[in-house]
Amino acid sequence: MASFLYRMGRFSFRRRALVTVVWAVLLAALGAGALTLSGQLSNSVTIPGTESQKAIDQLADRFPEAAGGATARVVISTPGDITDAGGQAAIARLVTGLKDAPKVAGVVDPLQARAISPDKHVALAQVSYRVPGFELTDADRDGLMAAAESAKAAGYTVEFGGDAVQAMPATNATEGLGVAVAAVVLIITFGSLLAAGIPLLTALIGVGIGMAGITTASGFLELNTNTPVLALMIGLAVGIDYALFIVSRYRHELTLGRAPEEAAGRATGTAGSAVVFAGLTVIIALAGLTVVGIPFLGEMGIAAAITVAIAVVIALTLLPAILGFAGGKLAGGKIRSRRKESTTTHGERWAKFVARHRIPVLIAAIAGLAIVAVPAASMQLGLPNDSTAAPDTTQRRAYDTVARSFGEGANGPLVIVVDLAGSADRQAALQQAAAGIGGLPERPIVTPPKVNRDGDLALLTVIPKSGPSSTATEDLVSDIRGLNASLGTATGASLAVTGQTAANIDVSEKLADAMLPYLALIVGLAFLLLMLVFRSIVVPLKATLGFLGSVVATFGAVVAVFQWGWLTDLLGVKTTGPIMSMLPILLIGVLFGLAMDYQVFLVTRMREEYVHGADPQQAMVTGFRHGSRVVVAAALIMISVFAGFVLAESSLIQSIGFALAFGVLVDAFVIRMTIVPALISLLGRGAWWLPKWLDRVLPDVDVEGEKLAKQLDAPDERELADAPK
């Protein structure tokens, strides 16, 4: 592979104009597609096979008018009596305006439904739509909000909640701060504005192509709103890092006196081989999200994996072409020239310090990880609802008002679907279902049933006393589902629990159940890949154990910030609550790929020095000295890009950005640059032990292109044979 990449690098360098035009045309074509073919992204999170989803499908088939689309809760409040003449007039105008809003199917008048708080300060109107929430446009939401203007003008407060008003998560200018910090890191690393700008340019082009492709695909597929956000995060980070590795090697080849074209070919063949391996690990980890059986998560993984694949291909083709335009101008760099000796010495000093004090270093690092990981034991998983919205949003104000006036459970009613088709006495079966639910220890409120036209399917609305994210509500859902067996035995009917609250509970449980199998898959894959690369049992074992340590520590940090509320003011986190259910699996997949990158780039040189006869201690120090600079720069860039998303408005995007930034911080600096060299120093030659039979079986994977370098540096044997004796 290294030889092929070498030829590709030289070809791209020579035919730089052609290669650049091809990528420019592709970017323009996908950009045009994004502008003309894009569709709406979806906020819905469904998992086929869950009870709540089966009930929704049943409603769509036999009770379509109740299956419904999006819903909105409209809360109108006043310090006075909401039921006086003025309040009734304001409510009437509000209901009329809501009925006239785009795509509204119906409005429940709070006066007719008696949805008035006990203190008569608050009224609650329910709005149902003909379409699901992801099909509502900004104009539709504006029409909903406009219906409240007359009530607001009369002095009443009106707030909106529900999935109909959930805003699509979006990035804003603050995420650009991460890219700006990455640019500073590149300038310091290369000591050249030109050299620093090239990785940023290629990464932005790759992300542009990936995002344009995702936007175009949204016109044909139903994509989750978080899909482009994850692809943007990963695409930017790996795009900059992969270009950094190749540009660093290109500059090294130039300093050895090689011609620019030869330097580009060698850089692509050597560092490019490592980039291919690193990219494949990230792609496999992300694509592996499809095996957990959760469609929206697999969709996010595939989109991010494609973006990473684009970053790899750009690093191997467009990057050498751009190097061709730069030529030999990238050699040297004033900043680097002045700091080279000092920076190299720092890396070597750290490696020698770790080698001399390996036992205390190991104890301190592992103890630190254990302390940070402690909060992970109390991690609660959930999906976003209005309670997790920022305090200054209308959704959060509506949620808090309803909770104060009607109880927490009014924000998360449960929908009970009772199938009466198999019952001889349908009325008795329906009464038994309602009585059984109302008689549970939680004592929820059960509303009168709604029955379809055929009389074989009924709906009951159950209002819990606890909020939608509460464990008490989860217990209630479980208890209601536990009534199904006895109901079926006694009456022949069956019941199922659905609604947004129940669906969120089902999705969270499915995600939690999938986490351990996915983790086992990733750990097994990591061990096999690293055993191929390093031809050792111990090195892959400690690398995978280190990966687990960084994952658990990151879980602890996420819980401390986003669930317990630590450092929220410093980080700009406005709301706390259960951790997003998909975050642990996403973190495992992404962090695995990045951890393997740093392991390969740092430890490969250590193995190379050891194989060439160096003492194990010296091999560790030498390998660390050569690899630490680029790994530090790559990690800082990753952290900067991910940390930029902590400044986003959405708490979901904040948690993803923080988790990935903290995970890279721990894995790069604590695991790869502290624990790994300490263990290699401690184990000595034992770190590189591999049974002879396994050595014969394993294929020889040349990740760094070492064989290519030897082949290119070897003198021509024919010239030696023809040389005068």
C-alpha cells in the first residue's frame, strides 16, 4: 500500500491543477445539490421493535386520527383570575389564532377541557398538528407563536412547549473559536503561516463536501438533526490532524534535501499509510454503530464515517496537489527554527522523567483517572425534553409553569393503547384497564377513553405525578405494562404504553442495553488491530485497557458537569439533567478511533527503535521524542475543535463537544503520553513479547511505510554490480 500511496502522492503533485479542479467541481456540484435538493431534518427518535413504536404503528393503522403528528402545549398565565371575563376573552382569541396557524389539526380549549390550574392563574391549551414535528418549518412555528400576540398585548404571559416548537440544533459563530485555536496551534507547530494554512484549507474543503452531501441526502432520506453536527465535529478534527501528519513528514523530507515532488511522494507513502490506518479505525468504529440496532444512531455513524473517509482521500490526493503549488516554500520556518531544540528537549525530558519515576507516575495517573471516574457510577441516561431546554427559552418557561401549576406529570403524559379486538365485552375490558392503572401505587390520573370508529381500539391518557425524566415515571411505565398479562387473561384485550415520554424511556433503555456489546466489539477490534501493528500481546492489552480508562473517566467528567452541575458557569452550561442516551455509545466509537491514532503515531517509532537494536528504555525515549511533538499538536487541535462546540446553544451539542474534548485530553496526555511510556519502560523487553507461532501467523502490516523508505533509500543493485571492482 505504501508504494501505491507514494505513486499517488507524486501523481497528485505533478498533476496538481487537474486534481484541484476535480475536487473543486465535486464541491460545487454537491453545494448546488445542497441548495436545491435539501429537505427537513428530523427531531424524532424511534427504534423499531420497541413497545412504544409498535403502539404508534398500531394507531397509524387503526386510529389514524389519533396517531397524530406534532403537539404543542400553550400556557397562558396571569397574576389574576384567568377565568374572569378578560381571561376568557383572551383565551378565546388565543384558541382562534391557534386554530388558524399553519398545519394545525385541532386545538383543545382549556375552558372547555377545564385545564385550569387550582389557583386559577394558568390555563393550558393543547395543539395537535397534521404532520410530525420534523415536517414543520420555521414559518409554521412562527405562525404558532403569532397566535399569542393578542393575549400578550392584553397583558397575559404566553409560553409554548412540546415537540412542535423544538428548534433544530444548529451551530453558530462560537464554534469557529475552536478552528481559530487550531490555527494558532498549527502556526506554533510549523512556524509558518503557509504551512499552518494548508491543513485548515484541506479540512474545510473536506467538511464542506461532507456537509453538502449530507444536506443533499436530507432531500431523499429522513435524517436526524444531530447527524450533520457529529459529522462536522469529526470531519474538522480528523481533517486537520491527518493533513498535519503528512505536512509534517513533507517538511521533514524537504529538510533532508529531497526534491519537492519526491518529498510529497514519500510523505504520502509513509505518513499517508498511517493516515489510512488511522482513518480506517475511525471509520470502522463509526460504521460499527449500525450493528447496535438503533437506526438513527447508525445513520449518524455512517454520515460521520463518510466524512472521515473524505478527509482521508483529500489528505492523500488534494493535499499533495496543494503542496505542489507551495513547492519548497514550506521548508523551515522561523518560529520552528528558534524553538525546535527546546520543544524536542521538552519531549525527551518528559520521557526520561517518566522512565525514572515510572511507578509513582503510574500510581498518580491511575489514581487521577479513578477519582475523575467516580461520578460515572451515578450516570442517568435520558433523551431531551423541555426540561433540558435553556432556562431563557419559551419551552423551559412553559415546562416550569406547567410543573408548578399542574404538577410535573402534566409535562409528560402517557398514552395507553388498549386493543379491544379480542375481547367479548369491550366496555368491561376498557373499564378494567382504566381501573387497574388508576389503582397502581403511583396513583396516576386516568382520563376518559377515546375509542376509534370500529370500537376495537381505545386510548387512555395517564398523567403521572412525576416528571418525564424521573425514575418514578419509568417505574410507572413498567408497572402499567405489567398489567397486560392479567388484562389479557381476564378479558382478551391487551394494552401498550406509548407517547413521547414512554418512547424516550424505551429508546434510553435500548441505548443502555446496546452500550456494553458495542464496547466489547470495539475493545476486541482494538486489540486485534494493535496486535497486527505492533506484533505484541502486551502493548495492545495496555492500549485497550487505557482506552477503557479514558472512556470511564470521561463519563465521570460528563456526569459531574451536565448531571451534577459542576463548573456550569465556567463552561456556559445553562441546564443540567440526565445524560443524552446516545452520548456514551458515540463517545466510545469516536474516542476509540482517535485513541488508536495517537497510539500508532507515538508507539510505532518506539517499536521501530527497539527492532533496530536499541535498548528498551532508550527505544521508548527516542520514539517519544520523535512522535510527541506531532501528537501534542494533533491532540490540541482535536481538543480545540471539539471544545468550540461547548459554546453552542444546544445542551446536547455542548455535551457531545465537552465529552469528546475531555476524552481526547485524557487519552492523549494521560493514557498515551504518560501511562503507555511508563508501562513500556516498566516492562522492558516484555512489552514487545509475541509467541513465535503467532508471529508466523500474523500478517506484516507496515503502517509507517518503513519498507518503502528502505526501498527508496537502497542503492540500485544493478549499479553496484556494474560498478568497477
